[in-house]
Amino acid sequence: MSEFFLELFSEEMPATLQSAARIKLLENFKNFFEKEKIAYKGEANSYSTPNRLLIYFKNLSHEIVQKPEEIRGPNINAPEKALEGFLKSNQIEKKNIFKKKTEKGEFYFYKKPERKIRTEELLNSYLPNILENIPWKKSMKWGDYSMFWGRPLKSILAIFNGKPLNFKYHHLICSNVTYLDKDFEEKLIRFKDFKSYMSYFKNRGIIINNNLRRNFIEKELIKSSSKKNLKVYINEKLLSEVTDIVEKPKVILCSFDKKFLEIPKEILVVTMQKHQKYFPTFDKKENLTNIFFIIADIKDQKGFVRIGNERVVEARLNDADFFWKKNKSQNLVKRVSMLKNMNYFKGLGTYFDKVQRIRKLSGLISDELLISKEKIEIASTICKIDLLSDLVGEFPELQGILGGHFAQAQGFDKDICLAISEHYLPTGPESKIPRKPYSLALSLSDKIDSLVGFFGINLKPTSSKDPYALRRSTIGLIRMILENNKELKIKELINYSSLTYNEQNLKFDNKKISQELSVFFIERLKNFMKEKEIRADIIESTTSFYGVDSLLKIYKKALTLNKLIKNEIGTDVVSGYKRAHNILNAELNNKEMEISGSADPGLFKNDFEKNLYKKINDIRKYYVNYGNEENYEGMLKILASAKKEISEFFENVIVNDKDLTLKKNRLELLQMLCKTFNNYCNFSKLESIT
Amino acid sequence: MVSKKKKVKKKILQTFQDTILNLQKYWIKQGCIILQPYDMEVGAGTFHPATTLRSLGPKPWKTAYVQPSRRPTDGRYGDNPNRLQHYYQFQVLIKPSPQNIKKLYLNSLSTIGIKHQDHDIRFVEDDWESPTLGASGLGWEVWCDGMEITQFTYFQQMAGVECKPISVELTYGLERICMFTQGKKNVFDLIWNNEGTLYREVFYQAEKEFSAYNFEFANTDNLFKIFEMFEEEAKSLIEKKISLPAYDQCLKASHVFNILDARGVIGVAQRAEYISRIRNLTKGVGQIWLESQI
């Protein structure tokens, strides 16, 4: 066995393309080796720097043995051309083939003898194909070449068993030589193995292994910050990205003028992290400081790098500071009418129209959430004003948050400020959700308004496209209900929202919107539960009886049933229901009998019937008395407790009595039982029952 | 003693006009023909027909030129130290893109006072797209110690047509680069020449007045009409298959649109519509230009 390694040298590859290429290329190689039955063991890895993409297999077998096989050629009646093609593609002559009859007719065959193939040969012939099959998210051409690659590919180095491979890929021929300097691409260097390759770059301070590079940066950041008694906030995404845009990282401590700390800290953080890819720091009290770290790709011998970066941040913060001072003093209330010039969406009016609608909706919810109607109406009226500001123009990702800061600067009540700040939440599946009632009310109203509007003008998401992020909004709403443990009357909000559009002379088919959105909500909830790994049949059983006003109830019932279904409580409930359900099904399918679900105790002939009847009534009482207490486990337990009565009934009572009246009454009793169980959910949808 | 000190100072400080001259000299040596700015309002050096149209078709092409660029929405009445509605770009376009373009570029920096050994030069992903030109490219913004100084793009598509061969475009932001090399925090403090003339003396008044025009005084009713007229003219010229004059009309329409945008009278949905109207014109021009190239 010998080592195989490949280096693909290109101009600077963007971080996202790099990490995807690392994974995909290694996968392609593994698949290829497995398909060709080329054994490998030990280390098999891929690494990258901005310019170098590497594949390394420590032990790869030298040759493979291909077993003899019969290859079918063309039908004997096929034109001569087909036969010629067959001979040519297998590099054989006519004397090597024979005829054989099969079920489909008579064909030419070629018996390929056992062969030993050197791995080197296979690598040379298949590598171009493997390279061609990297699924770039974005790829490009350059010069007048035909190749597509993430960024211009300049050289290919491939060594197997100490010797260079020699395949051709488009205009490039692979060798054991690569560029030593990534910038000028002038000096070439020859390598004989992976070890010498790695140690060569290591001696020049270049960390080829991206995992090690990442660890190095992280350690250096922590070391440098703790020296200064600071905490560095390491954003994983940023760390990955930074790792992929340097090859010899140096952590450099920089700072900006403390006066900028008066700007909202979100602006400072976005400027540093997102725009400049820096790492901000915090003091012991979690306050942002004016010190930050940059990861340079060069040793800052003359101090230029630090000064340059500080100047860039200073210029950016100066800009932000200028706008912050200008925008925070622009009276929010006076600017409301300016929203009239800002279109929300074609057919849905301006932002002024939108905030009027939101105001009414949030006013409606205020009672339910026990908050001040006046305060939430103010928050609604001014929540979109920040869209007019220069700062949101510069930092669109801070919409809402900046509005909150403006409101705070102008002395609005803190509930109002927070509501404005949080009303776009949640922004993604991992993002936090609004928890305070004012924030909840505003976020809810804004999202319902958008949903109703877009459904109203028939711009619903399709299976593949959701350009207005309506699915995301709906999942957001569902999470807000579930995670706040607060059921909300969604249907009423949807209907009222349609009316607020109608009042603005935007006429929709309100009934249709209400129906479609209810279905849409339930579909999203189903998806959400699926992601939480709730069983598909449990999801069906809980969603089939309840609608959009019971999202929390559905979820909790499903979650509880999912948790208990495999243990004793679950099996008792399911088996009890199943026995009753099966008999009912069989009887009701065969004959025309009307079963309403109310048995006549006067017709009972024994205690087993009476006991079951009594138990059913106990359960019903429990559901009536405690059904709203959300003790879903308790609800299942009481169903499970009917096990004794149910099994005694089935062991001792014959349902199919000759006396039809008795029979009907017993079926009524079973129907009562099923109906009572169905107070929890539609058990008939469970897999084990249908 | 005194004279020595002066010499040292001079060496560090490259004036704004020297920077332009040095870039021109450098790219002349690389075989580029030096063009003068296009005599029309454009948003970037890319809009010069020497880039847009010349990047289409099979014929090799190498050029470098300065292009005054107008971005009406970026005006700040001369109050902001970093923003201008009119600024200079130095543009290089080479077709097909040479194998050693990165080296050529890095060497060009050292002629304008940026030694790449002393600075953290990075190629940061930045894919470029121009909806009005129907164009896209892949490349980077080049950072020098954290500041963007150049756009480096391999054109993939122009005027809706796949490029073949591929051109490479380098766009240097001259003001930014000089602020960097001269160590200035305010663009208006840039030193223009050896006589000590400042950028402020050349452009401050223009920034103030054009910001006022773009944001307050431009007659939008007329501009809407003018846009239609340019569009109509472009269409008729495309029909007659004269590509260069037709392209001029697109540029004019595009600038009128930019002013209307700055005046804030174009809504979101309307905006997309105007952009697509300009793109359709550019695509038409691209087609007839290509036909003329074979």
C-alpha cells in the first residue's frame, strides 16, 4: 500500500466553495475507490487553504484484481457497425468473441479474462472525471479555456507511491510540481511525498490543515483576550470563514476610539463581524469594549496592518455615528406620514397602510394578552419608521433593532421600545422568539398582516418557492405560540386582518383566505412536529380533530402521546381502543346499523357492561373537569386505567348477541368508549389501529 | 538636512494625479491602450463601451482608462468624509484574461505606493452582478489592511450573452487608494498635485450642488418623459442595427433612472420594472454589436 495525494492549486477560493469542495471531493474519491474496489486504510482526509485544495489517502492498494466476466455485445442481427463499435470499445478482435442465446435473443459475447490493474492506471484515467464532478455551487471560466472551476485552477499536483501521476485535465497536465508562492505564482517546487510537502509549508508558517488552522486561531484569540482581561466572542460561522481566508494566521489586537461605544452596540458588532470579519471583545460585565481582534495573513512587521484596519473601522463607525446622531433625533411620530410614500407591496398598499392595519390587529390582541391597548397601538404606529432611516439603509439586517433604539432615544416606554426592537423575531429556525407580551403582540400582528395580504393577492408559496418567506413567518408564529406556552385565537386574527384590508378598499375573498391559511398553518405545524421527530401517525391523529386555534394543544398532545406510546400507558390505551374499534368497524361495515354512541344502561345484562359504562362516565367527567388543565399525561393515564374494565368486558361479554337490541346496545357502548378516547385525539389514525 | 527630509516626505506621498499617471504608465507597459474617460454620465468604469461592448465577441482587447463615475444616491452634500456622488475609477480590461493577472495586479500596486510585502492583501469573495447591463462575473474585492481598494472580476456574462473568451476587469477606487497611501481620513483632504491643491478645491462645490440637484431639484416629471424618449431612441437605433449610438442612449436612460431613484420617486416594484427596461435595451445592443464583430 502507498500514499496518494493531490493538490489543486487555484486563485483564492471563497470560503463557502472551499469547505464544500473539501467534503465533496473526498466523498467522490471514497466512492470511486469503493466502486473500483481499491482498498484504502488509515488516514483519508481533505484539507484546504485559500489557494490549495488537498486530498490525502495514507494507504491505497497498488493494484486491483478484476474477476473474469462475460460482456454482452450487440444482437447477432444488429448492423455490422454495432459489432465494430463493441470490438473497438473493448479493444478486441473478432476472434475473441462468441455467440450465445439468451431469453432476449442471440448475442455476441466477450469473455473478459481476469486482469490485474494498477491503481496508478485507474487514477490516471478516472481522475479527470472525479474533478469534473465536484458540484460547485458557483463556478466560472477564465481566459479562453473550457474548464469550469470555483476560481481559476492553475496547477495539479498528484503523487501516488512516490511518483507523479500524468493525467490531463482540460489544459492542465498533472505533475509533482506546484507553486510555492500564492501571490506571484513564479517559483515552482517539486515534492516527493505528503510529509515533505506538509513540513515544507509548516516551516514557512503556513498551516495547510484547516482544522489545525481553526484551532490555532481560536486558541490565539482566547490567549490574547485573556491577557487583556477581556472575553472574546467567538462566532463559529465567522471563525470558519476566517479560517478559510488565511493560510498563516496572525492575531492582531486593534482598537477604535471609545467615543463610538455610544453608538448602539449592534451596529458596532455588525460592522466588525460581518463587514470586516473581526472579533469584538467584551469586559467582565459583558459590555462591548473598543478592543477587537483581526486575523491577518501576514506578520505585521511595520505596524501597517493594524493601523490600516483601525482606520477602516474608524471610517465606517464615523459614518454610522453621523447617521445615528441624525436619525435618532428625527421625531418618530412626525415621520409616520412619510410612510405614505413607501410602498409595502403592489396591491397591499403603502407602509402607512400596513401600520394602520397592524395597529388595529394588535389592539385586538391586547385584551387577550392583558396589555395596554394604548401602548401597543403606539408601538404599532412607529414600528416601521426606521425603514426610512439612513442607518437601516446601511444596516438592513438591523431593521427593528434600530427602530427600538430610536424609540428609546426619544423617551418612549421601554415595553414599546422592546416590542419594536423584537418584532421581526424569530428571524430563523435557531433565532430567539419574542417573549414579552408587547413584543409578542407586535410580532404576531405584523406577521398575520403579511400572511393575510400575500394570500389575499394570491402570492402563496409554491412547493419550491417562497419568495416572501411566508413559510418562515408561519413557523415563526407557531414557535411563538408553542415556546411561549400560549394558545392564541389565530382564526379570529386572520378574519379581523382581512377586514382591516377591506376597510382600506383592498377586497379579498376573506372566506377563502381564512380556509387556506388554516390549512397552511396546520401543514407547517405538521412539518414542525416531524422535525421534532414525532411519529407521522401521531401527527395525523392529533391534527385531524383540532384546528388552527388549538396549535399548542395539538403539539402538546402529540408530544405526550409520542413520549408514552411505547411504554405501558401507551400500549394500554392503544390496545383498549383497538379492540373496541375493530369490532365496531367490522360490524358497521357489514350491516346498516345506526350507532349514535349512547348506550341504554337499562339494557345491560351484567356487571361487566355496567362497569365499563361507569368507567366511561368517569373518564368523561375527568375530561370535563380537568380537560383544560393541560395535564396531557394525566389524560392518557385515565384512558389507560380503563384497561381492566375493557378486557373484562371482552372476556365475558359477547357483543354479537342473537338479540339484536342487546347487540346494538353493546355496540353503542363500544362507540361511547371510542368517542371518549377520541377526546384526546383521533386514535383511529394510528398505524397499529388502521 | 532640510532638503533630505523633504525628499523622504515626497517619496511616501503620492499625489492623486501621480497615482493615475503611474497606473497608466504601468498598464501601458503591459500592452494596454490608454483610453480617455467616456464623455457621458455613467455609474462605473464598467459602463464605458470599451468594457461592456469590447468584452463581447472573440477579438482580443486590452485597455486601461480613468472613468469619472456618478452615483446620485451616494451624494452627501460634501458633508461625509467617505461618500461622493462623483468619483474616479481606474479601469483595466483584458480579454482573454491572462494567466498571470494576479501578479500583474500586485505589481501595479507597488507602482502606486502599496508594497504587497508590507500589507495584508486579501482576495475576498465578491461576485458581481449588474442587473441593468444583464451582466455577471465572479471574482473578489481586494482588501488592503481591511480596506477595499479594487474590484477584480472575471466576466462571465455581458448584455445577457455568455462571454467567450473571458475578460478580466480590474477597477481601482482611486480616492480610496489615495486616502490609504496619503493617510487621509477625509477624501476632501487628498492632495491632488505637487502644488498642494486639495481634492476639496476641485470637487467640494460640485458635491454640494449635485447633491442638491439629485435629491431636491431634479425635475422628475421631465425626467420621466426624458427616460421614455431615450428608450424610444435606443429601440429605433437597435432596429437600424447601429450599436454604438444605440448604447449611448441606454447610458443616458440609465443615468436618468439613477437620478429618479435618488429623488426617491421610484417605488420598489416600479424600480424592478425600470431596471428590466434598461436591461432589455442593453441586451438588444449586445446582440447587434456581436453581429458586427464577426
